Amino acid sequence: MSNTKVLPLIAPESDAVAPCCPPLTERPFTAEEAETAARMFKALGDPVRLRLFSAVASHEGGEACVCDISDVGVSQPTVSHHLKKLKEAGLLTSERRGTWVYYRVEPSVLAAMGRLLTVAPAAT
Amino acid sequence: MSNTKVLPLIAPESDAVAPCCPPLTERPFTAEEAETAARMFKALGDPVRLRLFSAVASHEGGEACVCDISDVGVSQPTVSHHLKKLKEAGLLTSERRGTWVYYRVEPSVLAAMGRLLTVAPAAT
């Protein structure tokens, strides 16, 4: 019922990522907010993708290329495919340097997702 | 490669929900950790389910029955189906009172998910 536009949470390659949504416990999400937030949760809703994401997120310097990630038990093309999906969801950014594409976690998006899960004080 | 057992993050109807995993930025997830965490992210990876979840989470008293949620634009059986899925993922607990089943957010699970998304200080 609101006329306000949904701020894009997903802005690949951008430093300025606006949080889309209030905490899930604050008020019912609008359809637009739910679309945006669900896309990010869905990107992390696959075990292999989640392992790759944590591999990048925890890698030295906060970034990694496919060449750094080889112990997840899937082929390099599969790794590339999943990293691309995470990038499309706005969770990773990428930069080509020579032969390799380096992926980096978008901290503001991660923080925005964490904010969604903030638990409000129990209403009794 | 670890012999340690994965702590169950999902324990429906239980008050004692152990967090399964460290923050995603801390170290690469094991396959077991990723399985557990991905299941929860996946449950929130659907726009309708996410709206229903926020409707329950933000409802007066922190709980709601299907009878309280009617403005998401889907039928009551669909609402029930999605609430059941959220319960199976450990995100909601339920209790029957008379005619209706009341759903409540499991705060410890929400907190554990929020912890996964904690952003570590930037490593440079």
C-alpha cells in the first residue's frame, strides 16, 4: 500500500549497496521487499554454494579466485558457475586480474542480510 | 576430515537449539555445516515464505495462526503449506490451541542465522 520505491539491495560492482528491508521481526514484508531478500537467501540455500561463499569470505585478504578453491569436491567449472550465481545475487563482487577472476564478499550486503535476522525483544 | 559431530541446529519444539556454524567469514564451512545452514537459508529463499515468516515474526505476541495471516495473496492451504515448511526447517515452532495451530518464531535459530552473517573485520 506504500508508494515508496524499493531500494535496490543488489547493485553488483557498486560500493553503495542500500539495505532493502527492515528486520524480519519488525513488520510484515511487502511483496517487493520479500522478492529482494528471498533472492539473497536463496543464493545461500545450496550447500555447495554456501561452502564456496565461506571459502571466499574467509580467504586471506577477503578475496579468492577459482584457483584458490579446490577442496569443495566439485569441478572447477562448477565452482565458477556457483561463484557467478553468488555474484548475480549481489553477494560477491568480481574483478579480473590477468588469467583469473577474483571474487570478494560484499560486506554491506552481508551486513544487510544479518540485519534482517535481528531478533526483536520478545513481545509478551 | 573432522570427527566432531555436527550439532543439530534444527530441533523442532525444543528450547535448546545449538548454533551449528561459525560466521561465514571465519573459515571455510565443512560439508556438514553447509548442509545444515543451507537448509535454513533455503527455507527463507522463497518470497511468499519470507512474507509469511515476517508476518508471524512481527505479529502481536510473536505468534500467529493461519487465521491471522490472510493478506499475502495466497490461499489458506498454501499458507499452511509454507508455514509447515518453515517449521520443518526449524525456523518456526507450532502449538495447537483449539481449532487453530499457532506458529512462533524460534528466536535462537534466528540469532544463529544472524551470527552466520556476522562480518569479520576486513583483512588487508
